[in-house]
Amino acid sequence: MFHRARRTPLIAATLAALAGGTTAATVTTTAHAAASGCRVQYTIGSSWSGGFSATVAVTNLGDAVTGWTVRWSFTAGQTVTQAWNATTTQSGAAVTAVNAAWNGPLATGGSTSFGFNGAWNNTANPVPASFTLNGVTCTGATTSPTATTSPTATMSPTATPSSSTPQTPPARTVRVFWLKPTDVAYDQRYPDGIAGVMREAQSFFRQQLGKTFTLNSPVVEAVDGLHDTSWYINNNCDPNGDRYACVIFNMQGELQQRYGLSNPDSRWLFVAEVSAEEAGKSGGGGQPGWVLLSGHDADGAAGKTEPMPRWYGGMVHELGHAFGLPDATSTDGTCMSASFYGYPNCTFSQAQKNGILNGPYGSFLS
């Protein structure tokens, strides 16, 4: 059974001119311990008058740790107003983020992410110049402890995708696609933003279940579609029917044909987003083994519409369907109800946790 995504009107906000809207920054400085090292990606998901949301993805490149503290300093008067998946404090420009009770351990190569809403001056919102993990400046490497390089920030939303073909992921991996119609320009905000949403959902599942799913590397496979936007909207579509389904099922059919995928598929669980929809008539949802989302959700993940917690909650909700859960029968505080709009203040009930763990894709969690 396909579960249609719940919808609310877009939040009316004045999006600030922020260097193309999204900044994905990998800070590269120097680690000073042979068995230490880290990488941080700081992504501004969306911004509005007086506020913004951001995700901080942390990868531990050194020895395993049982808890983590990430620190950085703002340079333009920004402040953290709300955080999730970490406890944050701020003194002047300096911000400290400490792991939650459930996401402290980080193995070598292990990653976690946390997010926050912040306030800014509507003029400048630069990426922090450096980050530390447990007191060690993040380098993106564990070698050359005396070398120093400058922080870099990928600012352009129109970067060209890599021409290399992704390797086939291992079995029991969550495989994520962004399909770009032929008349849509490539925009790096989409794979970056969708990846950030998936990492957030991955962390939430671990928080709720004590285990989580594995993402592919790279997280998002960017696919050049075979057709223009109009084709995805109109192909095999009843003009009098529920037209949101045309877009997402045309996408699903193309991906299945081109990649030899099944519905459902015992090898992978799929998340797919396409940058196409007819205004006011499209949408998406989830079914066992698949999350199917159209342009509204893709734009949200890229930081073009509502604040990021709405998209985090929406992905958790649809992944619940992909792992076999039905909608809740009322707005009951669980993420399988309209309560997902209040993310991170929603949960899985014990019955829902059991349904995921004992469901058709429960073995994908570790």
C-alpha cells in the first residue's frame, strides 16, 4: 500500500540572499595527534528573515571515541536558538555541541550529525572557519600534523556533478537517488541537501531504535533523467486522476528500468526524489521498500522552502512507511502522524519500533 505524504501550506518567509541559499563547507585545518582527525561538513539548509537552520555532519577519522564535543566560533554575531541530536551552549561567539545520550560513540570512520536553528543579522552568515572534535582541530585527514591549510567552502549551487559512475552499493543499504529532468539545471544544493536530510534521519533511527540503516557512499546518486519535466508530469497520467502519483511513479519506473531495481527489492531500500511536479497537484509518500518524493520535497531538502526540521520529520515519516509502518490513526505525538511537523519533538511508539525491527527491512538495521 502506498502512503501519501501529508501536506501543509508553505511557510511564508523572506528568504535571505545567502550566496545561493545553501553553503556546504568542509573545513580543513590541522590535527595535532597521530591517532586523531575529523571532518566536518556545515550545511545551511534554509534561511529566512532573522533566522536560519543548519546541519553539522561530523566524521571521526581517528581512534574510536565514546563521546564527542564539537566546537566552533561564529564571526558575524550568529546565535544558536534551538538544537537537536546534541546539547549546545554558547558563550559570545563560541559554540559548544555535546553528544546526546544515544549518539556519543563514534568508531574510526564513524559519522553523526546534529542540527540547529539560529538567528542572524540578515546581512552576513559566513561558515565558521574551523571546528574541533574533542579538542582536536578537524583536518579531513589524520596525517601531516604540522601542515596547515586554509578552510574551504563550496558556495556554488550550480557545480557540475562528477562523471564517474557510482559503484553498486552493498546489499542491505539505503540507496538514495535524485533524478534531474533534462530541462532542469544541475544544482549541487539538491544532492547535498538530500544527503543532509538522510543523515539526520539515520541519526534519529539510531536514537529511537538503538540501531540504524546504512547509507551508500556517496549518499545521493544524481541521475540525469531521460525526459523533460512535462513528461514526468503527464506520461501515462489520467488528467482527472490524482496527478501527484504520475510524477513519482514515472520516476520510479525509470529508475527500475535503468538500474534493474525491483518493487520491493530484497537487496536495497530506496529513497528517490525528482525535481518535477505540477504546482498544487504533486506530492509523494512511502511504501514498503521505497520512499518516492517529488519536486516540493526536493526543493525543501535543498533549502529553498520551509525550515529544515519539517523536511527531517517528513523523511523520518516516509522512511517509517518504507520500513513497513502504516500512518498513525490520530495526531498522537509519533512521527507516523502529523506530529512529524513538530520534529524533533516526535517519536516512534514501542509498537512502531517493534513493527520496524520485525518488519521486512528490519534486518537492514545494525
